[in-house]
Amino acid sequence: MLRQGENKRSKKIYLIVLKECLVLLQKQSDKYLLKFQTTQQGQGADARKILLSPVLEYPTMYIQTLPNDDKALNIISLKETNPEVYEFIANTSGERDKWVRTLIDRISFFKNSPEAAKITQRRSMKNKANIMKREEMNKARAESKIIKVGKINLMPKQTS
């Protein structure tokens, strides 16, 4: 189950452990859907909705157990744009411990594998490309402010 928001609504979520990521599915009638979950951050006028991704990558994932609840488990995804915290509640403390061991094993295996190095390299190349694009756009904007546009005659002069 996924507990979300300040009002602690719970939804039944199915976790699928894949080679490079953890996928969260929600059952709706006979189908399993890959749905973004929403949660609210802040209260009152400062409150804003946040979308939580249903795909969590192992290189950005950390596991945390909660000392005050022996069935609860937090999965923290440290994404570049916005860190996300998912709180899960297992049926039993034994089930929670099994999930913790499985996820920690998967994360440590993946972080030590050659695939992790490839993904990290791809990410850094993508980030560099995005930074270069932003710098080029900023440079183009700055140059466009400097360019002076001369007077253009659209109608030819009539000669008499």
C-alpha cells in the first residue's frame, strides 16, 4: 500500500522489481495501470500538488525504515528535479523486512554493475547536452538584443 499526503489516504499498489528500476502499478478493474500518484505539499494557500512518478530508478533510490511503525517503509527517490518520498505500509513486519532486503540487494547489485556506469554516463552526457543547449539559447537571446534592425522600405519609391 502507498500512504500519501497529510490525510494518510492509502491505495493498494503493486511493486514490480525490474533489472534497472522499480515500477509501481495500481489495479483498476481487471487492469494494472502505471499511474502517477499525487500528493499535496504544504498547507493552506501555500499547498501545491506534486506528481509522484510510478517508475523509480535504482541509482537514485534509498530505503528507510520507520522506527515508530514496524510495517512502514520509505522509498526515497533523489531525482534531479524534485526528490520524492514514497511511504509504503506492508501487511506484516516480516513482509516489510523482506521488501527492504530485496530492494537493498537490488540497489547495491545495480550500483555495482556495469549497467549503472553506462546509465550514469548517459545521464551526465544528457545533462551536459542540456546545459550546452541552454547556454546556446541564452547566447542567441543575448546576441539578438544587440542586433540593430535597420529601416526597411516595403514600397518602392515612385519616380516621376
